[in-house]
Amino acid sequence: MQAFPNPAKNQVNFILPSDVQRNLKSISMFDVKGVKIADSGATPELLNSAVKSIDVSNQKPGIYIIKIVSDKVHHLKFIKE
């Protein structure tokens, strides 16, 4: 799994492997200090979408971490320009 584009300006995308997608519980975004910026439960829209997207246009430039919770916890790091 990886976030793209990286660095991102307005939106960051990622594709989940099918096993992670099947067991998806939530997706959260944190700044580098560990402060939660966004949180999404497993909504039908989120579960049915092959490509996940997060709007980052209102975030300050810096490093962010996406936490994906399924049967395991996964982390993706990206840079916001």
C-alpha cells in the first residue's frame, strides 16, 4: 500500500489490498505530532470504493499519517505541500 501523489497538494489517494478492504473498520488521518485530523468509520461509500481519497486541501504543509484499521492496523505516510 502506498499513498499517491506524494507529495500531495489537494487530495491523497490509496488503494487497499482486497483482504484489507474486506475487513475495513476505519480510516483516520493524523499529523506528525499524533493529533487526529480526520476520522471515517466504515461507511458503505468507503467500503465500496476501490480507490480511497482524502481531501487535504485545507491542511498545512507537513508530514501526515493515515491509519487504516482492518483485521490489522496499517499506516501510510505522505507529505502535504
